[in-house]
Amino acid sequence: MPIYDYECENCGRFEKMQKISEESINECPQCGGVVHRLISKNVGIVFKGGGFYKTDSENRKKDRARAVNQERQKDNQALLDKDVKGYVKQAESTTEKVQEASS
Ligand SMILES: [Zn+2]
């Protein structure tokens, strides 16, 4: 069950555990004052620590390596087609991508 943050105009902030289907409260259980629901930080996915970023950058490296591999395959295909102009153009773009990937 998610915990929602509320703020009472009299008592300040408090938390309340509620079902998602439950309506948000608008009356303070302490003093009966007006309460506002705050955007909860407890709902949704929370990324803790640096692990997420590390994995993310590793994934990006893998993606780029994969993209470079695909480019290499295109190089080879261009050679097989004896398309020298195409090969040179393709190889140049691959070199650029390799440089990007390693920077
Ligand atoms: Zn209150």
C-alpha cells in the first residue's frame, strides 16, 4: 500500500497509508483542519544509490558497441559488393562512430 504525504494547514506534514483506490482525505485526522495531498515520493520507481547510473552507462556503451559492430558489417558488405566508393564513405562514418564510442 502506498504512503501518501499530506500537509495540514494547522499541524503540518503527516503520512497516511492508503489504498490506491481510496480517495484522498481533505480533513485532518488530528484537528479536522484542511489538508492538502502532496506529491508522494513513495509511489513509483525509486532509483537508489549510483547503481542505476552505472548500469545505464554500461548499457549505453554496449549499445554503442553493438551499433559499431553493425557498421562494421555494413563495411564488409560494401566491400563484398565491390562498392569502393560506398566502402570509403561507410568506413569514414564507422571511424567517426568508433571515436564517439570511445570518447
Ligand atoms: Zn491538523
